[in-house]
Amino acid sequence: MQMLEWSKTWVSNVAGEIAIVVGLAMWVTSFERIRRKMFEVFFYTHHLYSLYLFFYLLHVGAAYFCMILPGIFLFLVDRYLRFLQSRQRARLLSSRLLPCGTIELNFSKSRGLYYNPTSILFLNVPSISKLQWHPFTVTSNCNMEPETLTVVIKRQGSWSQKLYQKISSSVGPVEMSVEGPYGPISSHFLRHELLVMVGGGSGVTPFISIIRQIIFQSTQPDSHIPRILLVCAFKNSGDLAILDLLLPINGTTTQITQLQLQIEAYITREEEQPIADTKKLLQTIRFKPNQSDSPITAALGPNNWLWLGAVITSSFVMFLLLLGIVTRYYIYPIDHNTGEIYHFSYFVLWDLLLVCASIVIASGAAFLWCKKQNGVEKQQIENLEVPNPTASPGSDLYSADTELESVPHQSLVQATNVHFGARPDLKRILFECKGSDVGVLACGPKAMRHEVAKICSSGLADNLHFESISFDW
């Protein structure tokens, strides 16, 4: 009897039971075996968090709701602003298809959008799935490329396979929506004397944005530029084409020649340089603009922190005022003048309604104002597929007979040593690093990151400072 009770004067048992059933479903699908083997089940089940929160609040009542209100309020503000940003279609300018199956997508962005290296961008392609949002590494630099934003996608799962097919066979731009970019608040890696970056496979991509940032810093007067050692491991020689992305698509700059850059590339599944197909082709596809698409912009414009503070403050004040008005002129007369007891759960429903209304009004007004101020940047981009695909500089890294196309590519090739049939001896490489302050960044398979962390924390070298960049879920 009590399990089926929805009390008018106290907590609702039914609401609590519904909340715990939803919470258990989310918890069970979070186990690694289910999460990795049946990702779709894990992903869609976790969309029930709003249902869980709703019935949980109905169960605990308005008093407990006020105790956790700050966290819920900030989350709802952030979620609604992300929703507003994601409703716009991002303008896809071009794409580069690498022979190793990796895609580089170049989007138009507003000049006022700033982000730091190692940021990520969430991408949605409605023609593949309207609900799935996938995070990808941002490889561009907002200083070197003020009007473009670039992400790299490796063709592995079913979603990325479908995207690769759409991009490679499409005669027009593919509709996409984005959220972000999100990333660290500072470029702290620039403080080191030597920067060692260890990556495996697609784990190299976060380092591209770091190297581009250092290229930009090298053009600034009186700036400290660390020496760079990039240690990367690939399964096949075709994966070397990923190193092409160190140079941006919109004109390769010669500043890379000013860097003290050394690249040690290891090919683990090939004993020697392949004889056939050593000259790979990199295909560049450019798209015509769509009038409904717009450049990627921050949800609240360049001064997003100032606007965010204004949104949070104004929406919370609005919530308190509306709650006071509803309590004084609607709830209080019923609760005290008519002799009736106002329903216990209705207090929570009013709180939720007023919180959501305040956030929608304040956030929507700020978003529309910023959108009006910034305007929509219109650019005319021709839909042109390069008639003669250029040779992949990645193939130059292991083909000495290939003609070098430019000074930046030549500098990149000269800075690269390729080792076939071997894995990097990380212990030897790290211990041989000279310098009083050596920053070590690792991104890639878990075993590799753990090995690098173990070496840096062994105490045998006090100049190594480790940081892991992980995208594991």
C-alpha cells in the first residue's frame, strides 16, 4: 500500500521508486562491458537523466530541491545555451581526405571565437543520426587561422564510416551542427624548455594544435618557444599522412622552419619501406556555401564570460521574484485562507517551472542579442574538387625519391626520422632528454600512457613533468 502511495502532505513514494528504477538503468549500462560493446544502449539510456531528476525532486520535496538548486540551475543554463548554439547549421568550407582513412573538416568561424590547443568540438550530422553527438579534436589554431576551425576524424566506427562515405561522395556540403569548442583555459605547455609529445595512432591529433600554437608564438617578439620532440607510433606507413595536418590547409606558412622540431615516427607492422604505392594522394574537396549555414560562433559572443555572468544573475533574480509573486498571491491564499493544504509535490512543480522559464527568457534574450550584434558572416565558397590531387607529404616522409613541394614540407620531412618494424623505446628517449624542465604529454592507448607516466614518476629523472591527454570513455 505504501509503495503505491503519492502523499499530498509528504514525500511521494511512487516518484522515488520511478527515480531509482531509472537510476539503476543508467548505472547498469555504465559498466565497461556494456558501455563498450553496446554503446548505443549506454548512450540513449543516459538521456533519461532528466526523467530521473524530475521524479527525484518530486520525491524529496521543495526543501531538498533548494539544497541542490545551485548545481541544477547552472547545469540548466549551460545546457540551454548549448541547445541554442546547436540549432544553427555550421558552414563546412572544405575537407581533406587522407589515404589512411582520416578526414579533416574545415569549418567557417567568427573571428571573435577563441579557444586553446587540445580543445574538442561536438559534432552532429542529422543525416546519420539526429541524436548522436561525437567529440573530436580541434587541430586548428585560432591565431593562425582566425576564420576557420578544423577537426580531425579517423574512420573507425560505423558513424565515422558513414560520414567518410558522405564526404567523399557528396556533390554538396553535408549538413552539420556543432557544440563548443571546449578546452583548457590556458596554454601552460609553453612554459617548458623542452616539450616531448608521445602519441599513438590518432592520439597524435591533439598535438597538432599545440604545434600550430607554438608556430604562431614563434612569430611573436620576445616569446619563449620550447624545443619540440614528437614521438609517434603507427601501425602502417600510410598512417604517416596524419603528419600532413601539422600544416594548415589555407596556405602553409614558412614559420615552421623556425622551430626546433624533431619527429620520431615508428611503423610497427612493416619491416621496411613499401615498394609499391609509396606516393599517396591527398584529396581536397571544397564546398559551395549554403545560405542557411553560418560560421561557428560562441553562444554568447566574444565576451561570453561577461554575458554568462549577466545571464546567471538576471535569471536567478527573475526566478526569486516570480517565486515570491506566485507564493504570495496564489499558494499562500490557498494554504492559509481556504483551510486546504497545498499539495506537497506542487511546490516542486512550481519551482521547476519558474526555474526553466527564467532561464529560457534570460538566456534566449542574451543569445538573440549577441547573434544580432555579431551578425552572420557570409562567405562565397566555390564547390571545387581539386582536379589534380596533391601528393601527400606523409608519403615524402618515407619516400626519398618524391619531389618536395615547398619549404614547409621540406622542413617537415627533414625533421622526421622513420623507423620501420620497431616500437619506441620510451624509457631511453625520455631519459636522454636534455633540459632542466621537460614537459611530457602522452595521448593514445591506455597502456602507452601508463608506461610514460610510470617512467616519469620513477624518480630516476627529476626534470620530467608528465601530463596525460585522454579521450577514453
